[in-house]
Amino acid sequence: MKVNAGTYIRAHVFRSSEAAVSLATKNPAKHLSFAKALIAAKNAQVSSARINAVTKFIINELKGPELLKYVDIRQRTRLSRTVLSKSESLIVERFKNQPACELKIHWLTNKQARYINLEWKLVSLAETSSILSKVTAPSS
């Protein structure tokens, strides 16, 4: 199947996740692994950025003993990711006073959700293409 050169350039040169999924949809045999790797890397990057933004917010907002509730006891220099995920509702409540910070976290959350949706699309595409290859494979 013929691939649009612009889509190929957007996916490979500019690392566009939408273009990578489009390429994988048109030709899964060639582009599926590239699209999966690109989206997994972007999702990891966004997840890390979101955790960093929440961490900065907590450090800026909380002082003294209140901050120590969120800090990993073994290493007081970094926040515990498990505690961060469990206390997200408290953090969201505190965002009401910080519209710029809330906007950034909201934007990162939406971006992460978009990458997760693209990953699911690739998984279903991979399953469909493997089923089709089994059906169309010649019997010996």
C-alpha cells in the first residue's frame, strides 16, 4: 500500500504520534513497531512531566511537617510516586488556588489520555492484523 510522503516525514522526522498511527493503520507490517515505540516513549515522557509538575506544586504549596507526609522516608529529596498517586484528590483540591498549575496538570493529563487511546488503537490494530495473517496464510 502506498504511503503519503508527508505522513511519513511527520511520523519519522517530526515524531508525530498521530502520523505514526496513520502509517501503522495503512501498513501494520512495516510501521506498527515504530508507532508502538514512539507512543510508548511519548507516554512515558508525559507521565514523568506530570509527576514532576505535581511534585513542584506540592513542594511549593506545603511547608514543614505537612510536606513530610508526602516525602519518601528513605530519600527525602524525592517524592514517593505511590503516595502521589494515592493523594491525587487532595492535590486537585489544592489546585483551586493555583489556576496556572492546574492548567498545566490538566493539559498533561489529557495528553497522557490521548497517548493511552492511541496505544489501545495500535493494540487492536495489531490483533486484527495478526488474525488476518492467520486467516490469509496458505495451508500446507
